Amino acid sequence: MSDSFIPNPWQELRRLTSARIALGRAGTSLPTGAQLDFQFAHAQARDAVHLPFDRDGLGAQLAERGRDALLLHSAAADRDTYLQRPDLGRRLNEESAEILRRHADRHPQGYDLAVVIADGLSSLAVQRHSLPFLERLEEQVRNEGWSLSPVALVQQGRVAVADEVAELLRAKMVVILIGERPGLSSPDSLGLYFTWAPKVGLNDAYRNCISNVRLEGLSYGLAAHRLLYLMREACRRQLSGVNLKDEAQLPALEGDGPSSRGNFLLGG
């Protein structure tokens, strides 16, 4: 190690977080290793945004688990359009809307819950985390006796596209699993957005969000537990969004991520 490197006395805290703290310095600059790590993380974040969504592959994996999937596409024809026209990512193209209308005609009773998966800004997050999380969620949803729609896989989709999917499927509530905007330490963060009585035109005030679902963030089990609480309360109170707070009592769940061990600030 160079004599010019000055370690940071907070180095011990780095064991507790993936945030860029206690990097040390070389003169007035970052050490070479920290600078290269930053550039690598930035490249990972950019790659996550542009990685193509393997919608067909995900649909095949769902079929292996006995779940039907509807392959859909937003009104954004390609990735460049998606990034420059957020409004098009919030609506389905006409072909996808027609697929849902035909499906709804065959199932006029509708569903209690529609499940949507969209690439969002990180298809990497969707590929890594959507199926393990969905397995946890569906097990609990079946225990509630709620009917589930086929999983709608939306390419080039944004959060609000779930409202149109659910409205066409005549679902009482909807949850969308979507890749969040990558951070420099989290290129694969999955977000969950839940809406009661979904319909086209709702804004974010009508949705509840659970973010940072991944092995280094919020575990699948805790995320499913929180979402199930929101769904139960939504059914009881007939609402979601800013008027529905997440007051779930979190159980001690065993380990599919650091968050399952609780808050280190509160530990003995």
C-alpha cells in the first residue's frame, strides 16, 4: 500500500452497509481502488437499465411452476422510446389490450388480485428476484382464499401500466413487480407497487410502494409480509395509497437477506 494512502477511522462501519463510506484518501483524492470500484458500479447501473427483458424466458419459468402468463408490451415500441417517453410506458399497446379483453371475456367473474411483472429500469432485478418473491407471496395469497390472475409480463412497462392491466382483467387489486432505478450499490433492486380498485388515470397517491426487495435489502419474506398486510387492510377499508399506512408487525424471519436479522441500530 502506498505511503500516501490515509485510511478512514470509520472503516469498521463498512461491515454494516454497502454505502460508499470510509473509503480513505490518497492526498486530496480517492484511492485508486475506490475510484475503480465506483466506475465499475456506474457501469453495472447503466447495463441494468439497458439489459433486455427476457419475457419469454420468464414466462417459461412460470409455466414450469404451473402458472399461466400473459405476454404483453407497453405502447413504447423500443427501449429508446421507453426512456424518452415515460407516458408510453404507462399504457399497453393495442395488441396487448386486446389480449386482455379476450381473456376477460372468458373469465367474466374477474379476480381478487392481478399480478404484473414489468422490466422498469432494471430487468436484472426482475430476472433475479421476481420469481422467488412471487413464490412467497402466492403461498400466502392462496391461504387467504383470493383468486389470482395469470401473471402479466409487460415489456417496456412503467408502474402505472398495472392499472390498465388490472382494469381490463376486472381485478379488485393489483401488485406490480418492477425493476427500480439502479443505484451505485444496487443495480438489481425490485420495487412493489400495490393499488386497490385500479383503473387508468390513477396517480401515485393511490398506490403503496415497498422498495429495495433484494438479498442485500428487504428480504422476500418480509416484503411479502408487508404486502399481505396492505392487501388485507385494503380489502377491509376499500382504499390504498396515502390513506393506507404500512403498520405491519414484522416477525423474526430467517434468512434470505440481511434485513431478516433486524435493525442493527436497535440490536444489543
